[in-house]
Amino acid sequence: MKFRARSAAIGLACIAYAAIVGSVLPATAETTKERVLREGRIVIGIHNRSPWGYKKEETGELLGWHPDLLRAAFADLGIKQVDFQVTEFGALIPGLMAGRFDAVASGLSITPPRCQQVAFGAPDLRQDDAAIVLAGNPKAIHSYADLAKKSDTIMGGGRGSNVIQNAIAEGVPQDRILQFPDIETNIAALRAGRTDAAVFSSPTVIGLLAGKKNPDLERANPFTTDEKSISYVAIAFRKDDGDLRDLYNQGLAKVMSNGTIASIMARYGFGPTENVPPGLTTSQLCGAAN
């Protein structure tokens, strides 16, 4: 009897201890992926620029390369609601890190420094540098080399953008490069004669000149650059959300294999030049920073 009583007492003590420990130890935190799947909703940060992601003025509808791609990639994964929040380009990654968004998508190039901050999805688009000039290309600008050797030419580029670094690397003097805070002021300077070429990524140029809304402007064709100016674009996630990134990659792989991506590319004027080469991976592009 004493043995049974002692066993019962021990058993009750164990139950009590488990209850106490269970009340003290925190429950396992829900991951971003778990929340997104539970809610069927994900929040994406964009910077309201064509062709990457923008609001259609007439309807307020969110259109663009990445909104369409994300909707298609998540459609069969149980995530039916893809919400977009607009912010400045420079606030995308800080906003992601602060938890304002679950991912960001606005033409972010995969670069080793960015790979140290975020977890990029698989590359979805190839881009090079491209120049917009006045109709007729009066200064015959067809490369960074032309901008470098023609001492009467001035180039415009986005402040802090890759095109500034690429132009300097190819010999364009810094005192003949004007840096602008946004696309609008860059184009305005070209029209006003302050610059002779406004340089952007090739998808941005395609988006700006789509629909022949700017007959006074044209794309400098060709615009030859060094191979180092080529970059690849992807969706960015927090480093801690690698499982959400992997889930997205599954959806993206399906979109790429079933031909959906080709129709989305055609919708925004992209062609074979913007295709990502088969087998190219984020790890290769990030290098040691991955």
C-alpha cells in the first residue's frame, strides 16, 4: 500500500511539474510561412514603378511584372490574397527587415551586398543597362564608351543605382554624370537639355517607352555595355524566412515550366533578352555572401 501511495504521489508530482513548466515556457512562435499559409494572405512591398509594380491610375489596380508573377506563383500554394504596399525604393529592404512586409518585389538586383541582408528567391528576369535619348539620338550615343569619349555629353542616372557604378567603371567621368532622386526628374532633365542620355535598367526603359506615350524620346539602340553591367532580378525575403522563400520558389518553378512566365513577359514587352539562362541560381549570383 505504501508503495502504491508513493507511486501515486510521484505521478501527481510529475503532472504538477509538467503543468508548471508548460505554463512558464513560451509556446513555439508561429513562423511567417505558417501565418501566411494559415491566413492565405501575404504582404509585398513595391515602389510603384512601371514595369515592376504600379497602380493603374484609372482603377487603382496593382499591375506589373512582379505583382502578376507573385499572384501566379502563389495561386496553387493556398495563398489567394497577395496584398501590395507602396513605399520608396530605398525603404524596401529596411521595411522588410522591420516586418512591414513579408517580401519585397520591385526590380531588386541580386548582388552580394544585398545577399548579406536578405534571402533572395530564384532569379526571374535578366536586365542590362539601357539609355533613353531624344528622338533621333542627336548625339549618336550607343554605349558608355560613347559617353566617355564625347566630352560634350552629360549622362543622367538614378542616385545610388547600379548604372552610376557601371558608367564610372567603363570610363564615364563622374563630373559628367548627373544623379537624380527619381525617374521623373531624370527624364525631365533629358527633355530640358541638361543631359544627353538618361540611363536605367533595360526593363525600366521598356516600361517607360511602352505604348508610344513619349514620341519625343527613344531607346538608344544598340546601347553596348560591359558584361558586368548585366544583373538578375528576384523577390527578397527576410533571412529568417528561408522556408517561405523556398515555398515561393516551388511556385515560381511551376510558373516557369508551364509557360505562364512567357505570357507575363510578353504582357510587359519583355522578350528572349530578358530570359534568365537555364541553370542560373541565386547561390551563384550571391557567391560567398550567400
